[in-house]
Amino acid sequence: MEILTKLVKQTEEALNQLYGLDEIDVSFEQTNSKFNGDLTLVVFPFLKFSKKRPEDTAEEIGNYISNQLDEIKAFNVVKGFLNIEFSDKYWLNASKNRFEEGIQVPKIGDNKKIVIEYSSPNTNKPLHLGHVRNNVLGYSICQIFDAVGYEVVKNNLVNDRGIHICKSMIAYQKWGNNETPESSGLKGDHLIGKYYVKFDQNYQKEIQELVSNGIDKEEAKEKSSLMVETRDMLQKWENGDLGTVTLWKQMNNWVYEGFEETYKRLGVSFDKIYYESDTYLLGKEIVQEGLKSNVFFKKEDGSIWIDLTPEGLDEKIVQRSDGTSVYITQDIGTADLKYDEFKMDKFVYVVGNEQDYHFKVLQLILKRLGKSYADGLYHLSYGMVDLPEGKMKSREGTVVDADELMDEIVATAKKQTEELGKTDGMSSKELTELYEVLGIGALKYYLLKVDAKKRMMYDPKESIDFQGNTAPFIQYTYTRIASLLRAAEKVDFKLPKVLNPVEKDLIKLISNYPNVITSAANNYNPSEVSNAVYELAKTFNKFYHEHTILGEQDHNTRGFRITLSNMVGETIKHGFNLLGIKVPDRM
RNA sequence: GGCUUCGUAGUUCAACGGAUAGAAUAGAUGUUUCCUAAACAUUAGAUCCAGGUUCGAUUCCUGGCGAGGCUACCA
């Protein structure tokens, strides 16, 4: 916003001329909608220099700058607030520039690379609502960084090995009867999930039996024959036992086929996938190097630690006494691997906030190791999704399954659409696609409109409501515009002389939109985009209701309103694309 | 216990330290001979408590109350 720079400069000059002030931070904010004006300067900070009442100080500054800038039509003073109002001509020109140039997003990430790791599923069970928030958030952040000019690597680290996978494998071996996705009619990930649950049920039963025979609960957990077999299987896997590895590959492949379907329906994708089975041994050499350089130290039992008490944390283990890695060891190794491969400027982990401590430690360790890339680490820590009944708990079967969730919300979209009956003449293929666009859009928007960092509540009843601050509301606004543009012929027109208030509001929102994107990138927060798009859609509906567009008699006003509508539509589509949500042409 | 995040209308969410705390939904009422009423308009309704910093605090600090997370040689 060119004008803002000029305004700040003039204000600094005014403060200098009037009160002899130098090097003062001047910043304007959007004028509160209850007052007249476009931008507002708060003058309270200058009072001790002006030694005048707030009203008089604001008046003086207002007089000074409005004489210097002819974009300023008027100003008014309310207490210590100086509200600046730009001329209609200024706003009309702004809209003209925007129309001619398209949406210009400041490229704050030019020549920079960012690796964004998200999704990162375990291959022992299907995805649930929590994963959906992760995926939708991760994908949107990728889109946003791409829009501001970063080269983005969408990265997934699949947790495909370990004790939890072995649990499913043991259960499958025991009770699977060679069941396959084909024979069972189950999606691969759901099939494996079934055996994971089966394992746990039998495991719990076994523990109870042991406990009733007078064995301590902790001991029972260790002694359970199922657990012994599972640990044995992990050992075999690590030794490369052919039978174990073959089964492991088979079962993982089923899961991947299942995930692929879910990812596709959610509209997320990846440029680079790491598998933990390839990376879990990484980091050990780095631990040895760190030991030599005294970043780490060894205890008597042979385990290796880092002392983070100077940073206010505690001691953290990086290698067990038996020489095997812990989780953070792998993460150190994988960070190094990423840097070797991509030489990225930033790398982001989209991971829930229960791992805040883990990532704090990881970054500290990388810094202590002197890794040049350590400062580029960012943990996009998002809050858990709670249900009205409380937390999701797999044990208690309150987990909301991702595939079922999508089925339900798409079914709702279908039902709603049919009830409204506005889709005459659309083919069944078009309709199926429309229901997906509306249903999946509603789900994604529901998850993205909340600040990513915050914990949120998922209420199934509310999520299928398509009124108000929802994707279908915004999509509906878009289709109104699309329909309008279909009916409008292309005409030349001159800019009108005056604007009505809603038109001006629309231009303001459209002009400010690129700043919203850079802010969303800086804050790793897609909800800033969703809020801006919602505000725009709401304002457009008001405009649409209050003013006729195609029926407008004045040639220039009519042309201008059509163009304005077009820009609103483009902005909605652009914003929704950043959220990973599609827009329909009809609904 | 230690560390950490969060307490805003009945409910779900907004608000770079700034004006009279915004929306949505649920509640009450109204608007279709007119570009899609999945819309628009009117109405009622909230900052957990007590101190402090500041010209100004939902926002920053301290203490209390309440909720979540972390605190494994698990991942």
C-alpha cells in the first residue's frame, strides 16, 4: 500500500515540524467501522511532546498532513484519534490498479526454500479428526508460503515401523485368517486398524488375567505373552527376518492404499516422503560427534545425555545405555538429512502442541551442535480437537474417523442441496462433484477458521450447519457472482465519480487482501485468510442485497459494479485456494 | 510437585496495548411480483476473581480459582 508509506512519511514530518520530534515510530491502523475514516492515527503517545490536549494535537497533525496529500479528502478527530478519510477518486484508482494487475502478493519468500513436514501418520490405524486438522493445516500453510514466493517442499514423514506396527502384525498373524482388503471389503488402513484394536483388546484381557492371579499390573504389562511376542517381532524386523519383513511390507502397503484414498479426497499431497524405516538409525553418528565436542556427555551406565539446565530445561537422553536411539536422535538425524537434501532456509513441523517440549529440545540440541540451519526450525504447534463429550480417546471408541466424517458431511451437503432444489440441469457427475466441493469445503473451513495454535471444539451438529461463517456461505457468494458474470456482457466503461459506502468497503477489503496473506505466512496462521474471505463475502452479500448490479441504469456505474463483483469473486477463489478449498460455479 | 497453554454473549469463535469488546449460531421480529432467501435487516445478550504497570489492559506483570498438555532409557 503505497499510500501508507506516504502517510507515515508526512506524519513524521508533521511531528518534526510541529513538535521537533525525531525518529518516532508512526503507525496507522484501520479505522474502526463505527467511525468515519479509513486509517487512524492514535496521538496519545505524542502528547508529552506537543504539550496540548489530545484533540488539539490530532487537529494539528491532521491539518498538516491533509494539506500535503491530496488523496486525503477529510479528517475528523474523536478524543485522541485522528481519522483520515481518503477521496473516492483514490479508492476508485486503487480498484482500477487492482483490476489491471490482478492479485499482487508481496514476495517475501523470494529465492528462499521452506520444507514443511505435516501429516506424519502411523501406519497402524486409519486417520482420525486430529489428523484431518493436521493435514488441512499443513496443506494450507504450504499454499500460503507458496503464494508469498517461497519454494515449498511438502514433506511427509511416515511412521512405518516400531512396536505399534508389530502389534497389528501379531494380531493379524494370530487371528487374521489371511484376510485382505479385497476379501473383507475394508479399506486397507481400516483393516489394519481392526487388528490393532484386536491386539489391544486381547492384551488388556491378558493383563487382567495376570493381575487376578496376583501379579502386579506393571509387571503384567511386561510379562504378557502378547507383548513378549510383539517385542520379539520387533527384534526380528530389525534383524531383517524375511517372513517378518514380508508381512510388514504387505500390511503397510494396504495402509498406504487406504491413506492414498483419504489424502486424495482431502485434497492434500506431498513432494517428498520419508519413511521412518529408512531414517530411524540416523542421528547416531551425530551423537558420537557431539560426544567428542562435549555437547553431550556419557553417564556411568553408558547412556548419553545433554544438559539443558542452563536453558531452564532439564537433562535429556539422546542414546540409551544399550546403544539404541531414542526418538529425538532420529529427529536430529532427519533434520540433517533434510538440510543435506534441500538446503532449506526454514523447516516447519506441523505437529500437535503436546510435543512443544520435544521441539524446544530439538532446536536447542541443533543449536548446541552448531548446525547452521537450527534457527530456521519452526514448530507449528496446533491445539487438539475436542469433542462436546471431551477428549477423543481411542480406548473408549470416541475417535472420529476421517473417512466416516467425510462421508457424513458430504451426505449432508447432498441432502441440503436437494432440499433447496436449485441444481436443475446438472448432470449426476457434476452433482457428485458439487457435493464433494461443498461437504469437504465445509469440513476444512470449520477446522481452518480457528487460530491454528488454539485448542478447538468439534461439534458434529454445528459442523453440518451451512449458514453463517461457513464454507458453503462463502461458496454461495461465489456462485452468485459467477452467475452474475455469466449474464453480463463485456463492456467498456469509465470509472464513476462517487462510491457508495459498501462499494468502498469492498475495495478496501480487496486492497488489503495481499497484506492478509503475508501476515498469515508470518504468523503461520491460515485463519487470517479465512476471516478475511468471510468478511469479504459478508460485505458482498450486503452490497448485492442493497444495490442492483446488472439492472443499474448508469452505464459506468453498472460496468464498475460488474468489475467489482468480478474482483470479489477472484479474491474469494484465491483465498479459498490458499485454504485448499474449491469453489463451485453453481449450487 | 515442576514447566507450559488457555479461561470473552446460552454455545462456537474474533479483537498489532487503543475509541462504545466484534461475528456466527441458538432466541425474538421483519424482508421474496426484483441479478440464486445456503441471503439481507432489526432486537436482546459476554472479558473467571483480586491486585499492579500504563494517558489507556480482554491483551503485559503478580497472586488466586478452573480446564488442558508436558514432565519415560515411549513414539
